[in-house]
Amino acid sequence: MINITKIAVGAFEVNCYIVSINRQALIVDPGADADKIAKAVKSRRLNVKAYLITHGHTDHISALAALRNEWPAPIAMHGADLRWAFGPANQLPPYYSSPLRPAAIERVLKGGELFEGSVGQPCPTEPNGGTGCPALPEMSSAVGSASGKSPCLNKDDFNYQVIHTPGHSPGGVCFYFPGDNLLFSGDTLFQGTVGRTDLPGGNMAQLNKSLKILAALPPATKVYPGHGPETTMELEMNSNPFLRSK
């Protein structure tokens, strides 16, 4: 059974998620307070298997290098945000300085990748030997069958898909776990609203296209956003003004 621990970190209270199954863990958006996140990992005696980054803004990645030093594991991040995420442009004084760059970013995402297994290995059915496949144009194709499962997914392990959702940032992604009806939406979708598009690289037209993709997810999908409380796709489709027209 998948377990999710939410830890609000940093000045902007980013939701860092520890996603675990049988003491194997993924860390989503380690934005700050590395000691606080590390304490939660150690108290549960978890093995960190990967770091999943929804987008490159400094408030979502500032603890990444420190945690990876303690628990070396692959980092998954979209290439469009990787270009600037660890440079001087990505700081918000006095709250955040430029994030330290980890020793390696092993999984440069494009969107559409499938990962399976407790260690989050690329699905062997991906093209090019599992190095990542291009973003899928239709969400119906992305989720596989009507049941929301892909031929490469197993219900007892970490199985997730990368959905490229630009708009808040060029390399924004959501991590979708179809077997568990879970979506980690970063700053693309919040309860009752969406991510801002007035920061460098933001684009409202792109965000609207991304929201249309998310709108095709099953209504029961539980959404874990980058800030604020959890929600569901059904609730957002019925009440979120940015989604009601999708």
C-alpha cells in the first residue's frame, strides 16, 4: 500500500511529499528544510530511491542537493527547467538564494515517460531503451486503458507517468500514479486555483493546454499540489474556475 507524508517546508510552505511502499521512498519537491525532511525519512527507516521534481523554482528544489548527498538516488527533472534552475536567476532574496546543484541529474525528462518498480526504473517498453519517450498528445493514450492502467504497470510497486504541464514554468510536470489514482501536480493545479504565469517562463496559453490534459484524468484522482490542501479532479472540475470550462 502506498503511503504519503506531506511536509510543509520553507518560507513559502511548499508541500514536500515522501511517497513510500514497504520502506522504499520517493521524495517529491524537497524545497527547503533538508534536516526536517531527513528526520522524517530516518524516523520511518526509509530508503530513498528517487527524487521527483515537479518544476525548477527555487522554493521546490533548495534542499535537493543536501538530501542527495545523504541518500544518493536518481533525480528526475524536466530539461526545460534544468537549463536555469541552478543558476543565479533562480533566487528569491531574502527568502531563497540560488539552489545548490546536485552532483548529477540522472533523469532529464521530456514528458510521457513511464517508470515502474520499487526503484522507479524506466519502463522497459519505452522507446530508445528506456531513455524516455516524447510527450503523448492525448491523455487517453497516456493512461493506457479505460481502467487507468498501462501494460507496464504493476499494482504493488511504484508505477507512475510523467505528464509535461508547462505554463507555470516551461518544464513543469505532474507525476501521475494511475494504479493508485494519485497526481502530484506541483504548481500547475491547486485546490480552487492554478499556478501563476507572471514569472519568467510562465505562459497562460500553455497552462490552459496543460489543464485540459489534467481534466481528462479520472474524476476520483486525488491531487497533491505544491502548496495548500489536497483535492480531487472531480472537485476541481466542479468548482475550480480554471477547469470548469475544460
